[in-house]
Amino acid sequence: MEKQVKFSEKRRAILDVFRNREHPSAEWIYHTLKPDYPRLSIGTVYRNLQRFKEEGKVRPLAVVDGQERFDGNISEHAHFICDQCSAIFDLDILLPDDVGAFVKQDGFQVTVRQLFLRGKCPECAAKEDGI
């Protein structure tokens, strides 16, 4: 029988972050929630993120500026990462279906398909252009 995990107030607050912030890091979650939950530890954040990953509620996305970022949108979708401000944006583009067939011919088994585009977001590009 699987152990029932109590859904504490801290645990709910950590999960709720994904409704307000699309691609947070554990450190960002910790610093954001710490004022409201003074007894919150970074270990609690990491343990809950691990549990949420196991439950399929969040997924690890990418390491940006040395911090692992997470995504609460577990559907298959592409991302744009701004190299200047480190923001991550969801992209509404389809991932190619032929990727799985392509690598399978060489004996690979695809379990996750992710597409990342990198560059400058519109805001950073506008700042650089002096707009």
C-alpha cells in the first residue's frame, strides 16, 4: 500500500507557485514563500519538488544560470529561453512527430521530446535596440 502524504499548507503553497510563475527554480520558490512561511527550509522545497515530479505534477525543464527550472505545464510543448534575462517562455508550436521514428531506426527509445529555442526575448531585444 502506497504511503499517503499529507498535503500540508507549505506543500500546497509550493504547488500553487506554478499557477503564478511558469518556470521557477527551487531557490526562487524558497525565497518567494519564506516571508509567509518562516519555518520553510530549502530542503522542504526540494523534497516537495521531487515528490511533485514523481506524481507527474511538475517536470524538470532546464538548467538556466546554474539553477534547475521546473514546469507545471506537463503537456508536451516547446520553450524559448532568453539568454539575456533568463526568462523561459512556452511556445505554441508543435513538436515534430517524425523525431521518434527517426531515432527509433537507430535503436533509440524516446521517452521525452523537448524543443528549446534560445536567443533574446522581445523585451531584451528592444532594450538593446534602444526602443
